[in-house]
Amino acid sequence: MRWKKRYDGLAEKYEGSIKANDYTDKTSCRAICQLLGRMLSNYRGKRIFDIGCGNGLFSSSFGYEGLVYGMDISYYMLIYAKAKGLECLQGNALEIPIKKNAIDITISSGMVQYLRQKELSICLKELWRVTIRGGLIIVITLNGDSILRKLLSLAGKYVKFNFETAFSVDDVIMQCDALDIEVTEVIFFSPLWIWSRTRKLRMLEKLMCLSFCVVGRKN
């Protein structure tokens, strides 16, 4: 509930703008929107569920009005998400109020970094539960291993998050493996470039990227 109060306040202050998502900036937002747009371009007509959708900043860019569902803990964020064309419901990512095997593509962008270690497993189990067999599960989050983000935070360029609770790419992949989610791609974001890998990851990429995206398929 600590985050609900925070994001209720941000929604009231910044409404539907990017400033209501205080963990990102315009460059990062544009990169994530473009990435998701390309990734989902072949899935028109599928049911997409954005968990932790906020004010709909990312998922409204898909252009799939009526087929994109958004859930957030903040009622006030959902007011602006609905105005952008999302079908919205209020809920908690640790107990998603949707029946199992109901969604083709489940997305969590910029949400799991707020969870505690034990909550990550619960959240991913819920993403797995609501997604159909063979469906996509996409998780985008801040990189807990990022030396670059820590340096930029010290310089006042980024919000200072508690990196003791931000997750590494290995944390997320390990939880996916435990749930039999087949990780097919890992995408790294840095201020200057975006690059993609399969399961073979390099240490420099883990340390220098600000955020990452894990793409998996439910077996």
C-alpha cells in the first residue's frame, strides 16, 4: 500500500503525462514504447494484459484499443489509462483478479522493481497463471546490477532507488526457469543503445545497462 499512496499522488499531480512515471525519462520511455510496439506488431487481435500499467503510458502506444487490459494498484492512475483506451481494473500484482489461462500476452513494465525478493516469485507465478499455454510473458525492470545507473543517480540524473531490492537479470531468469517459462530473449537498455541476447549474457552488459527486458513463453 506504500506505493499506492505514492502513485495516487503522482497521478493527481501529473495526470496522464510521463512525469507520473517517476522511474523513467523521455528517452527511456520512447525506447520501451518502440520496443513493445515492434515486439507485438505480429500479435494483433490477441489479448494483452499490462500489469502495473500506471496511466497507460506504455500500453496505449500499442494501438490495440479494446484488446489491451490494464491493471494498477492506483485508482487515480487508471482514470488516465482508461482515457487512453485501456480496459482497466484495479488490483494487486500479487493476487491478480483474473481467471487462469485468460491472457495471450502478459506484460509488466517498470513494476517488479518495487517488489521485495519474496514477492518477485509470487508476482511471476501470477503472470504465469493468467497467461495461456504458449503465451508470452514480458518483464521490463530496472537493473539491480547496474553500476551505470548508480553513478547517474549519484550525479542526480535518475531517481535514487533502493538497489538492495532491485533485481538482476539473473534473478528474473532464475524465477522464470522455476516456473517453466522458457526465456527466449533478454534485451538491455542503456542511454546510447539497445541490444538483445539469448540466454548467453555478458558481464559488461549486465553492469552497464540501466534496465532490461526478459521475454519468455509459457510452456
